Amino acid sequence: MKKYHLSDIAAFATKKVYSSMFLLALPLLAIAQSTTDVVEPPKEFSLANWNWEFISYCVLSLLLLLIVARAFDIGSLTEKITGKKVVNWNSTNRWVAIIFLVASVAGICYEMIYHGKYLMIGDSYSEHGETIDSMFNWTFGITFVVFAVTEGLLFYFMFKYRYRDGQKALYYFHNNKLELIWTVVPAIVLTFLVLRGFNTWSKITSEKPKDAQEIEVFAYQFGWKARYAGADNQYGQSHFTFISGKNPLGLAVQEHVDSLLSDLKKDTAILNLQIATADDSAKAWKAAFVNFNNGSNATAYPAVFKELKTKMEDAESGSYVRQLKKDLRRKNTTITRITTYRKDDKVFNNAGNDDKITTEIVLVKGKSYTFNFRARDVIHSAWFPDFRGQMNVVPGMATWFSFVPNKTTEEARSEKNNKDFEFYLYCNKICGGAHYNMKIKITVVGSEAEYNTWLATQVPFVAPPAVSAPAEGDSNAKDSAVVKPIVVTIR
């Protein structure tokens, strides 16, 4: 039985590692090839959308790699037969390691020069942003230096201490001084980074600034809505059970909640009727399926055939009735909850009638803001990249984030020399198919007057009742313009 030296095993392993690295690089190359400056929405799966030219290059590269690997295998077989070395792998691998190191450094430099702008998100436009950027620069700088030194030493040792015939490796058992150095130094560095990050985050999120204006930001698939307090400077109560097509934020407004309650009662009546006539529906679907299946319709209309078959199978298995009962229980539970809340005058205090729901966020430079987040469906993440802020938006959980914008939108455009630049709030957590399009524009103005002008153009959630104009020449004109209150009767 032939004995192999460690050098032979190392050579074989190194050869396989380089082959594997090339194979792993292929998908990365494909990603880099397909990356553009403009982010396009996802397309429907289709072979026509594939970059077949680049895929062909990858396949040819893979075939070339297999040919080279086969040539190495032939060389190894020749060595076994003749007993002579065809290739000195120990010498070859050391130069391959250096070439790989130089190529990697060149690749890093190339990426930083041409794609580094996508790594950095630009200047900060909030007061706490400078601290965040400083913390990032320290972390990146320290870790980059450590990475460069350790990787450089790794490849240097591969080059210098390669296997040589007649040489025996030195077995270094233990060194207390080295153990102390590479334990204490990283501990000090990590302690510095962790404590600085913890202190920075604590200052930003420890408590809401007392002088901050509060804005509610509501997340849903796939968009954002903002809510500003009305003239009374008070936000109305809200609850998820009040959410409807006309009341997307679930505000406690009488007319909308009463309308929702009425619709739910109609839905329950329909569900009760469907449950009562479930047997008749099952017979009708079965008869329709049989008639449909006997003719040529099953082939001509496969979608209709499939739908009828599904309905018949659900009716026969009882799944149809179970689903109806489940929907009925859910709607009855919602009706009970709404009825209970509807009796609470503290919830329905009309404070939300003049609230303004907007599809844009407008802020004033130098003013403190607190954003209170709510989510309707799944977990989202509110990300203010230009203001260095991010916070998870979780259904059923109250979260918030505060910051002070220190530049207006116009000032940012001037600094960037880009007249089309805008601030945006994005969703930074993948929340579904249209996640890429989930954003809301943020405009920072320079004065309260500009802000008040914009806010005056936003329509209150409940439009105020119309005021009838007084008759011309009426001496009691001022007294005649009386707004009659709206009375809602709850039964």
C-alpha cells in the first residue's frame, strides 16, 4: 500500500479548494454581471429573461475547468506509474496563493472604486447622524486593518513555510505571551466598539424628546401612510378592528366604524344563509361537474373544470362548510369587539376627526420629531437612510424613533448637485412580492410657514360640515352662520 506524505495530501486539497472557489465564484460573477445602477422590479419567471450569453460563458469556463482538472488527474496518475513528480505542487501552490492574494486585492480595489458608492449611503442629514457615521468608520477601519493583516500573514505563511523535502515542521506547543496578546487586544477593541455602539443607541432611543412633534407612520403591504394631528393637536384613538377600506388606519371615527359594523352584520347574514344552503350548493356543484365532465368542456375550459372540481371536493369533504363557519366566527368576534369599544366615549371622543392622513412626510429643519410606528399585516422595518434611523414596525407592538433633520431638501440637492434628489422612508425588511416599491417621500422645509402652508392643503379625515352663507343684507349674518352638529344614532 502506497504511503502519501502530508505534502501530497495538502497539494490535492489545495487543488480541490481552488477548483471549488472558482465554482463558487460563478454565481457571484452572474450577480455582478446583472447588477445595474437602476433597480428594476422583479419579472415573471421566464427563460427569455435569462442572460444566455453570460450563461454560455459560465458553461464554457466550467468545461475548461473540468478539462484542466482532468489534466491534473492524468499528471497524478503518471506520477504513480513512473514514480517521478510531474508537477511540484508545493512550489506551484505557493505561487498560486500569491497570485490569488494579488488578484483579490485588485478585485477589492476595483469594487471600492467603481461600486463603493453603493456601499456608502452618502452624507448624513440628521443631528445624530454624524455620531452614527463616526461609529461606522471606526468599526470599518479597525476590522479592515485586522482583516488585511491576518489575511496577509496567512498567505505569507503559505508561501514561506511550504513543504520542502528533508525539512521537518517545528511543533510549537504553547506560548503564554502570545495567548495573552491575542486574547486581551481583541477584548479591548471589541469592548470599545460595543460600549460606544450601546451608548450611541441608548442616547438616540432612551426616551422621547419632550419638545418633539409626534407623527404616526402606518405600514402595510406595500406602502406607508403618515398621520398628523389636526387643529386640536390631539391624535384620535385607533384599533385594528376598525380597519376597513374607508378607514385604512382604523381610527375611532363614529361614521366609519358604524358603517363597518353594518357591513359585518350583512356579511354574517350571508354566511348564515350559505351555511344553511350548503347541501343544496354541494348537489348543484356536483351536477354541474358531472355535466361539464361528460362533454368536451373539460378540455376546452380547463380553468372552469378545475374550479368546479375543487368546489365539489370541498363540499363533499366538509371543507366548504368549515371555512364558512370559520369566517362566521371571525366576523362575529370582530362585531363583539367593535360593539364593546363603541360604548367607550373615551375612545370615540371625536379627536381623530380632524387628523390628516397623508402619503408624504413633511418636516421642518432643526425641529425634533418622534415617529410612532404601527403595522397592519406583517413585520416591516422603517429605514431613514439619509437620517441614519431604522426601527422595526411590528403588528401589535408600539415602536418609535426620533431625530432632528439638519438640512432641507433643497440644501441636500445643492450639496449633491442633483435637482431631482429626494429623501425617502423605505421598508428594510423583505415583506412580500412588492417590497422593493415600499417607500414614502420625505420633504424637509426651512420654515414653519412652509410647513403650515402644506399642512393646510391636507384634507381632514372627516370633512367638516358645510357652513351655509348668510343672506345678503342680514343684520344677524354672524349669528346665522351656525354649524349644526352631526348626530349619529347607534342601535
